[in-house]
Amino acid sequence: MFWIYLAAIIILPLYAQFKVKSTYKKYSKVRSTSGMTGAEVARRILDHNGLQNVQVVESQGYLSDHYNPMTKIVALSSQNYHEASVAGTAVAAHEVGHAIQDKEAYSYLRFRHRLAPVASFTSNASWVFIMIGVIFSSMNSLLGIGIALLAVGVVFQLVTLPVEFNASTRAMNQIVELNIIRNEEEPHAKKVLSAAAMTYVAAAAVAVLELVRLLSIFTSRD
């Protein structure tokens, strides 16, 4: 079981990263028939949804695309911002999907946003208790505290899944409704979004596996 667990936490994230990078690389070379850059796609969808207050800016770094609900900014990596590709269209639409979620007060997005600072703190603090509890079996209660703190981070990872899947669904609906992509481009855009979603699925799976492993150690001692 240990080797299965070890293989899972190593292979899952590596495969997810490989899948998203290879898929993105492939479709970033496919020019979109609309000829619209990622920045233009984002602006078009934002304006269509009454989100003129949301800015679209260029972000440094590879695949650094994101939406910040605090600043109301959609940040697109340089390649997606400037180039007209199927991959850039899908990614830009996905990030705008988060902006639309924000506008509509999508419950999972709001919950994740509130949970983020708490989960960041508890996830970091948990390992202090976990390490002490694992090393010293007499301090099993500390292990229990560490597991409880770590569980908050796991909840954050799980809540992220519906947020990301929903943003991708909104993205596809928008680019189809606004005729930004043609029928033959839809499968390609979906592949880009599905590959990106795999990274979140892998992260959630690894987090759950780690929690289950620590719980088994805790209960066996108890």
C-alpha cells in the first residue's frame, strides 16, 4: 500500500503537468479562425457580460494566467495576451469565467476565496504538529491536531474543483455563443480546458491520499 501511495503522489502530479503543457503547446500553435488575441477574447466576453470594470493585463511567466477577485483583474501570460491561438482563446475565456462567477456571487468561488488565507495558514502549521506526532508516538494527540489542520487545506483543494470546472463550462458557452470559435475548434478548446483541470484533480487526489495515510497512522496508534 505504501508503494501504491508513493507512486500515486509522484505520478499523478507529473502526468497532470505533462498533459497540460503538451496540450497547451500543441494548440498554442493552432491559430484561431477568429484571429482574436487572448486579450481581445477576454475583453469581448467581459464587455458582453457587463464587466467593463474588469481590466485585462499582461502577466509575466509561463501559464501565469489568473483572475484576481480583489483587484478585478484578468491577467494573461504574454503568449496568450498577444497571440491568436485556440489555446489562448480557451485560457482567456476560462479566466473570464472566474470573473463572471465573481459577478454572480458563485457560492463555491466565494467560499474558496474566504477559505484561502485560513487554508494557507493551517496547511503550513499542520506539518509542525504532524512531524512531531509521527516521530514521537507518545504524542499522538499532536498528530491528531496536525491532521485536523491539514484537513482544512484538503477542503480547499476539493472546493477548487467545482470552481474550475464551472469556469471552464462558462468559458465554452461564451466562446461558442459569441462565435469566437468555430465548430471544428470546439474539441480543441475543450482539450485545453480538460488538461488544465487535470492539475487541480491531481492536486486534490494527492491531498486526499496524504490525509487518508495520516489518518490510518493516527487510528492504528489509537
